[in-house]
Amino acid sequence: MLRIVRRIVQSGYLTLVLSFLYALLMAWAAPGFATLANATNIVDAMLPLLIVATGQTIVLMTAGIDLSATAIIALTSVVGAWIVTGDDGLLAEHPAATPIAILCMLLVGSLVGLGNGMCIAWVKMPPFIVTLSTMMLVSGLSEWMTQSRSIYNLPDSFLFFGKNIGVAFAIAVVVAISGQLLLTRTWLGASLKHIGSNPATARTSGIQIERGILATYAISGCCAAIASLLITAQLETGSPVQWENNLLDIIGATVIGGTSLFGGRANVAWTACGVLLLTLIDNSLNLLNLSHFSIMMAKGGVILLAAWLDTLRNRWEQQ
Amino acid sequence: MNQPLLRLRDIGKSFFGNPVLQNISFEMQAGQTIGLVGENGAGKSTLMNILGGVLAPDSGDMELFGNTYCPDSPRASARAGIAFIHQELNLFPNLSVAENLFLSHFPKKLAWINRSELHKRSQELLARVGLDISPGTKVQSLSAGQRQLVEIAKALGEEARLIILDEPTTSLTDHEVRKLFRLLRELQSQQVSMIYISHALGDVKELCDRILVLRDGQVVADKMAADLQIPDMIRLMVGRQLDRLFPESKSQPGESIVLEANRISQPGVVHEISFQLRAGEVLGLAGLMGSGRTELARILFGLEPMAEGELRLLGEPVQRLSVSQRINKGMAMLTESRRVDGLCTQDSALANLTMVVAKKFTSRLGWIRRRSLHSSASQMAEAVRLNLAEGMNQAVCTLSGGNQQKVVLGKWLLNKPKLLILDEPTRGIDVGAKFEIYALIDQLACEGAGILVISSEIDELMGICDRILVMSQGELKDELQSREFNRERILKSALHADAIWEGDV
């Protein structure tokens, strides 16, 4: 019996099964859950979360963590909107405004991530405190740049990435699949796994730990910027508090999927399942007209449960 | 005769079916100091761990002050009055001396720690061990010798009836050693009982009333110190004959030099080490724990810094290269502890086997050519006779020690090394797997690689090496060609016992 339980808990797709069962339950319990319009809502909500969680998954592979992801989303949202907005934007009405804005967003996201990586890889500071400080620094910067005002009046060419669910879907799938291929099929991904499993062994085996860590945080920052593009376009707003409250969703989705906080065990496909389950919970509880607070409490409980499962798996592996 | 302080009867202990201790019996009187000597692996640590409540004996019984003594934890042994002073000290460096001294029994006033009482009693204890420091000093600011004295003060504070000292002098300076001995003599005059474990045979003979010699888990001699000369001690420690545990060597040292070390120094670690290693040669490095042998290996591989000296691999200077660059040049190293930095134990055999070589199977875009990588990993698994019940994806932590070591070896062999450094290649693995590993080493030497083997087991080195270097206190003390191999000479050089040897034997 215990062995069967272990098998299920240790398999990466426990979350997928749970999501399916949960969706069945809610199709019966929550009015308006099983409709096409709601399915679109769910996918819409999943896409940016999947993108940013892919970056987080890659960071978690090395036993790191990126708490600055949401702050990078806000900063790049502000940067992008600032360039393209019709209200006095840097390149307002310019035909190349949108591509330049997107490039700048990606660049800013990657650079902030690279900054995290440098502090962690070279200065050897703990990822937790580095990315937490970055979160505060970057959030403050976004607020200062905009004087806490949101930026509206974005051009249609920019909003295209949010309005057209097909494009958004394609972007998210490309990011997730690239992330998965990076982790499973490339030398960098193999190195990251070794760094997360046992950094001392990685070092004696000639793996360049610093380079790997730099890359993961830059990738995570870049993923946050891509997510920010989708979110900003969806909401038609560049906001310095964009996604401020969603940090735990990002880390939670990866952990619910089965990626380990202890490093060495990460998988983007699992993360996609975690994103699905978390989004389903969010969406269905909303439909049941539960308050914002009770939804937060429910999600917090689920994430705690997932972290407990992670600890359990880790202990079994050590036996 | 009055009642003995401690009596052991027929203590036995096995690990995985290998007897480590057999029929250990001895008793000691209160106020006596017993010396315990033996080679690495003779069973000293196991015996002391049994006394200290870390391990339970499989058979036999113990009495302390006439009462049955069977501690189930280190705490229980401390409560019974046994204080253990380990090689690696057990103080908290971030706490003050006083806090360390009274960690388990702070003087209290209601629920509060009575600071003034703590201070006063700490001062008394420090005075007893002759340490002139303030009780408020943080332990991290003390020297190794001072910490040792604090440990002893702690034992006195806990009113220990028996103090066990395990290699207390290894990290001390000469001056500190003399100070420690003065204190131990004083404690002897106060009728404190002690067990003193050391490789420094001269110290043991000088300090102890009685000496026990342990070999292969048995007491081979139990004599008064006055009746046991140092050469006899060494002979008793070495004892057995070499049996046929080793494959016949087919390799022959060639002409070309693989590795040339020139006056390598790192302050406090190694001093002016120079040697050459030829292609096809198996070179042994003997030495006791703490002699600097592991540190030297880590310096050669680039894991630890080196202050001075020159290192050439196949004629090319490599001392400035990083670990990964050295690996690319053909260096490989099996580290002392495979769990710590040899394996990723939670990952699969495949992932571990390919972790060094995968880089070579990577296209310019960073893609791993999986199929050819996997097939060479499978070939290697066969070549090292890896026994995988569940196939290549079996997690390494589920493998036996021998198979784990073969994974580490296979990981390096896949990279076709020109220099292979092996630090304790057969630690904790069974006899069969040992034989296979020796054969693999010989095969690699036949293919022209230079091999440096570090081992605590002198037999092993004599069985597989073409030449043996002996290290002691960070320096090379001796070099033996295969025709000169002699356990006693190696042990003598490793113990650095020249001064007290008197030139006989």
C-alpha cells in the first residue's frame, strides 16, 4: 500500500491527475465552469504564469530561487508601455515602436536577472536574499519611474500579443518547450542538474558552476519579461504593480508540479501541470463567488501541501 | 585489587558481515592511563564509538564502576561520566568559552542563566587546565591547542570519570603539545583516568601506564608501557602477511613523464613536494590521516590553491588552470569520499557516468548527442562491470559501495584520462569489488596513463604500485621502489618515528 502511495507521489504527473479530477468536480459544482468562455479564461490566465514559471523551474533546478520575478514583470511592463504609449511615449506612433519596446523589455529582464546571477554566482550571496533585495529595488524603481501611475493608451500592434489568444498560446508553448529541451537535452541543462544535486561533485567533475548559475537567473529574468509582454497587452496597461501579488503562484505552481526546492529535480512539463491545477483552483473558486481572501487561503494550503510532498519525496530518496 | 573502573568482556562488532572487532576484553583501574595504538582500520574508532554510545556492540558486555554499562546514545555515555575528546573538536565556535563549558548544565537562577556564577566557575576550570583567557572569549578566536584545553576543561567540568583522547596532538604546535602533556600529567596525579589514542607512538609510550595494541579488530598485545618498545609496537601493529588479494600487474612504467611536480608548497598544508610520475606507472602515496596526502591530491587537481611551485602535465604547465581546464587536458580524480564530491547520489547511474564526458558529446549549439552518449555510457558500464539491477536509470544511492565507486571510476575512464588520481579508491567496498578496481587501475596503466593512488592501507599500495612515496606532516619523507617495499619502513616514515627509532630493526 505504502509503495503504491509512494509511486503516485513520486510520479511527475500526480498533478495532472488531480487537475482532471478537480475539473470534473468543479464542472458539477461551479456554475459556468464548463463553458467555452470559461475555458478561454483559464487558458488566458495560464499562459503568462506558465512562461514565468518555466524560468522559475530552471532556477529551482540549481537549488536557487528567484523572488524578483514579479518585480521584473512590473518593471518590464512599465518600460515597454513607456516606449509605446500614445500618451507621450518615447517612440509614440513610430512604426518600429512595438518591436523596439519588446526588445527593450527582454533586455531589461535579462539584465536584471544577470545582476541576480552575478551576486549569487560570483559574490556567493544566498539566492533568497539577493532576489528578495532585487525585488524591492526593482519595484521601487518601477514606482519611481511612473510616479505610481499606470500607463494606458497602448497601440494595437502591442495589444496584439494579449488580444490574440493564438499568438499568446504559441509564445507560451515555445517558451515552455524550449525550457524543457534546455533542461533535458542540452549540456547546460545537464550541468544545472548536477549543480542542483551536488555542487561539490559538479565542481570536481569540471562543471563551471558560476556560468550555469549566471545563465539560469538571466533566463528567469527573460522569461519574466516575456510574461510581462502578455500580461501588459492583456490588461492594456503598463503598471508598476503588475502581478505584485502573484509571486507565490509562480513558485507554488512549480512546486505543486513536483519540482524540488532542494534542487536537482525539475521539469517544465510538471510545472505546466502545476500551473493548470493552480489556475483551475483560482478560477473555480472565483466562480463559486468565494472572497479573494478565502481563495488566497485555499491556494496557500495547496502550496503548503505540495511543499510537504516535496520534503517527503526528498526523505524517501535519501533512504 | 580494588574494583576496576572499566571492564570490557568479549566485545564484538561487525559491519555488513565483516567483523571489525572480535573478542575485545580488557579492564582498567581508576587513575590509570591506557594507550591505544593500531593502524588505520584496526578498529580503534569503532571501539571508542562503542564506549561513547555512538554504536552498540553486537556481542559482549561492559561494566563501568561495577555497574553494567550499555549506553544507547552519546548523551548516555556522557551522563555515565565518560568524556570524549575527538580528533575534530566538538565546540561551538560562535559561542563563548564559558557557554561551551556549561552548555549541558548552565548554572541557573530560576529560569535565567546565572551569568556571574557561570563566569566564576568557568574561570576555575580554565585555571585548572592552565588557560589564561577570559571566559567570555569566543571559541573561534582560539588556536587549536587552546580549543583542546577548553575541551578538557569541559570534561573536568562535567566531572568525567574517564576521559578519552583521540589523536589530540595532530593539529597542535610543538609548544602546545608540551603544554597539553604537562596538563595530562597533572590530571594523572589527580587520579583522572584516561584512554589515549595516537599514532605518535613515542608520546603514547611516554604518557601511558599501559598500552593496548589493536590489529584487525583484536587486541594483539596488552602490556605495561615499560615492557613494550616502539619497534615491537610497530611490529605488532603491522603483523600479518600479504595475501593474494591483488591481480598480477601487467603494466610497465614507460619513459615519458606524465606529471611533474616541482617544489609544490601551500603554507600549513604541504611543503616543497617534488616528484615525477611516468606513463604506465602506478605511484602510491602513503601517509596517515592529516599527513597532507589528500590535500596534495586536491592541489594537483586544482581543487585547492597552491602558493608556490610548478606543475607540468605532459610537459605543459598546468598550475594556473581551473579544474575543468585540467580535466580537458586529461586529468581525472576519484575523491576521498564519493558521497561528498564524487557522485550525485539521487541521480541515475547514466547521469553520473556521463557528467564529465557529456561536454564532448555536445554539438556547437549545446545539444547533447544522446544516442552516442548513451551507448558509450553503456559500454563503460560493462567495462567496469557495473551491476545495475534496474538498468542505467537506477539511482546511484541504491547501489552498493563497490558499484558506486565503479560509477565514479567509469565517469572518469569515459574521458580517457592521461593522469588518474585515486584517493582511497577502495574505502568501504567489499573484497570482490576491490579486486575488480585494482584490475581496472592496472588496465588503465597498461594503456599508458599515469596513476597516483592514495591509500591508508599499506598492503593495498604494496599490492598494486610500482613505487611508493611516503608523506608525513606535509612533506615527502621517503620513496620506495617495488623491490624495497616494506610495511615497517613505510609505517615508520609515515609515523615520522626516526627520532625515537634508535636505528634497530
